[in-house]
Amino acid sequence: MGLLDDHLEAICRDHGVFLRREALALGMSDRAITRQIRAGNWVRVRHGAYTFQHLWETYDTIGRFQLRSRAAYRTARADVVLSHTSSLSVLGTSWWDLPLDDVHLTRRDGRTGRHEAGVVQHCGRITDADVELSGDLAYMDGTRTALEICTIVDVEHSLVAVNGLLRAGKTSSS
């Protein structure tokens, strides 16, 4: 597959995962994608989003959560921003024992969110000041993330996350 793999690895470097539609655009078929997964060459991160097995193996639990977050972000059918624990993982601060079962996204369109297939879509008012960008990835800033973390976990876990954001200069106490 040589050149095809090179293109898909470049997409992984830029976006964390490559999408089914990107593999199809490069000449793959759904059958070929299934063969790559069964052969253990590719890992399905979530429906329609993949990475290479050798890359997957290099990630720890938080790194794999970040990949799942990026995959959910890239496959979302609405305009969304990474939020809650998903934005906290991008901000790269310390935390303690937070649940990483679900990816959290907040919809920009003001419509009601939903919870399915390991993704929680929240509905909330988002201002431009709440959002930071890294390439094509939109995620909540440190202050908004601190507030959101407090809505999904207990005080003790929230305190560790907020303290990590404060120490890293991602938010302030004022």
C-alpha cells in the first residue's frame, strides 16, 4: 500500500485519525478497509475513524482518549467544540482519576445534545472567548473547561483538575 499508507499517516499526524471518507477518496474500498482492520494493520477508533496499529500502540490511556475525542470531533454531524474532559485532555494539565468512558462535545448550534456511542453532546451557550483552536481542532479554554469539569465530577476530582489548570496558567483565580 506504500503511498496510500504515507497519505493516511500524514492525515494521522495532522488530525490524530483518518476518516473512512479520506481512505475511500484515496482509492480504498470498504472491503479493503475491513481487511486492514482484520489483519491488525488498522484500529477502528470509532465508527468511520481509524489509525494505524503501530501508532495506536504508542499511546497511553489519555492519548487514546485524545484520539477518540478527535475522532468524535471529526465525525460529528454538527458544529461542535471539545469540552469537559475532552478539552481538559487537550489542555495537557494534571488531573486525577477522571472518567474517560465518554467523549464530551458541546454543540455550537444551540440544539439539544445527546448521549450515544460513547459521545456526550452538550447544549450550551458558547462565546468566541470560550474557544481555543489548535489547527482545525476547536476546544474550550481553561476557564470554561474548569467550570465544565465541576459539573460532571465530584468536588475532590474537580479540585485537582482546576488546580492543574491554575498551575499551568490555563485559567486564573480572578
